[in-house]
Amino acid sequence: MKILNDLSGQLILLARSLKGGAKALKVCAPARGRRLWDEHGNMLVEIAIAMPVLLLIFTGIFDFGIAYNNQLTLNQAVGAGAQYLQQIRTSTSDPCADTLTAIEDAAPTLTASKISLTLNLNGTPETNKTSCSGAQQYLAEQEPVTVTATYPCSLPIVFTRGTTWVSTCSLSATVTEYEY
């Protein structure tokens, strides 16, 4: 559009420089001082169309980033909990509580009450327990210990009419530690 406006301005100047400038000026007069096509607000319309889409994309990226960060934190915390359980296998009286405490300490950004723990001690599963007093008898030497933790996540799915659906997911991490 800028090129057309520049060309129309040059035509007006060319018409003035000719001998019949008055006649040429009347022919070109409507184009002088205003654009051939009115573009005042074109950019505003483009922004109004593009901005909701961009905000939706950015919101999705941020929500996915938070869920991914929680997954990484859970992986690291479960690894720390499994190592701790392997170290205290002979001195603990409640392996579930001790391991859960180690996981909660290693993952301060996660809500501790939402972490669900499953231990597999020498082939004996201890599922979703915060306390398994007496299970230390299953902690045999030279046997692996498997620690699994799950944590809920929610990924909002935003639609156009103000309705938000939340897709629930479950983050999970499993680590098996061997004693040598």
C-alpha cells in the first residue's frame, strides 16, 4: 500500500509539472491526501484475531512446562528415596514412612499429601501406604528394592466460550536400587 501511495503522490507532482497541470490535478485530486484503500485499523483487526490464538498457545506451553517440571522433580525425588531406603535397609522399622519422608524432602515443590507411594520389597508389594511398620523383614540383603511414586497433574484445556475442561493425568516415576 505504501508503494501505491508513493506512486499516486509522484503522479500528482508529475501532473503539476506538466503544462496541463490543472486538468491533471482534477483527475488525480481524489487520490491526493487520502489513501486509495482505507487501512486505518487494519493492524488492530489483525491483532484482535491473532492475540487469542497466541495467548492460548502460550498458556498451553506454560501448563505443559509446569507438568514437565513436576515429572522431573518426581523422578529425582523417587531416585533419592530409593537410595535412602537402600542405605537404611538394616536400620529402619518403617520403610514406607522413611522413604516417603525422603521423597517429600527431595521434592519441596510438590504437594506432599498428593504423593502416592508403592514399594516392592523382595517381591512383596507395599501399595499406597504411608506406613508399613513390620515390612522391614522383607528387606533382604543383596535384593533389589523398587520404589514407585505417582503424583496427579492437571492440564487445562481452554475453549472459546469461557469453558475450561481439565484433563487429569498422573505422573509416575519408578526406580529400582540394587545392593552390592
